[in-house]
Amino acid sequence: SSWNAEFQKELSEIAGVPAISTSGAMAEALKLNNVRKVDVVTPYVETTNERLRRYLEGEGITVNNLGTFDMLDMFDHARIQPTDVYQKVMETVTDEADAVFIACTQVRALEIVDLLEKDLRKPVFSANQASFWKVFDTLGIDPKLDNHGDLIRSLGKPKLDVSPANRKSA
């Protein structure tokens, strides 16, 4: 959304280097992968879940189903085990969604993204994965990591230029 773009611009100007945000990276990763409908897993309480839902909808992405651990204390978010995250995703995922997004940078999801993608046969994104992807992409670095999901693996592949100037007229 515009507030996120403005926030990143101001932070970049202050720091003198490019700035990214996790929410911006999340939305960009989902849109780049043509995700229009997403199932979401969060550790958050309902108020925060609603903010996340509104943000994604503002970016043109529908939250199809949302599963939550419903934890108010942010320190509890870091105590959630990857096996619990896996189980919550399996309880939340639907056939209708294009992908799954696991929210919160404190949730240990990065280590199970590959397993979930294999088991679900659909893209799975996490907050940390999207953030790392955006940092590497911004810096033009391919970390050559093969075990953190297709989003990270995409860094080593050439990008498609779909700009109007590059499209061939029929």
C-alpha cells in the first residue's frame, strides 16, 4: 500500500541505502507469483489478523482461509515449533487458494517451506523467506540456497520482462 511504499522511501533516504519491509516483501512475492487468493497462518490475535487481511486485500490479494495460534504475547510466537506450524498449515490449507503464507518473522517456518511445498504441491511463503528474498533481489545476489522454497530458488533464474514496451504485438 502507499503508506508502506512511503515508509520504505523515507527509511531509504535516512539510511542512504535501499530499505525493505516484511509486509512489502510479502505482498510483492505473492503478486509476482500471481497469487490472487491465499490461505494464511499466523500466531496473531484477531485484531492483528484483521489488519493483515486488510493490508493484503488492499494489495489485491484475497485471504481465503486464516488459521491462527491466537497468541497475544509476541515472545510466545518464537516458541511455536516448526512441527506445530506444519500441522496448522495442513489444518488451514484449502484447494481454492493459490498459495499459503505463514506470517510473523518470529515464527519458525523457513525450515519447513520446502517440505510444505512438496506435500501441498503449491507455493508456500513465509515472512522471513519473503524478507530474505527481497534483500537478495534488491542486492542482485543469488545465495544459491536450495532448501528454502521456490521463492529463494527463483533468485538464480532470469526474470521475465513483462513491461508493455517489451511485449510483442500480435
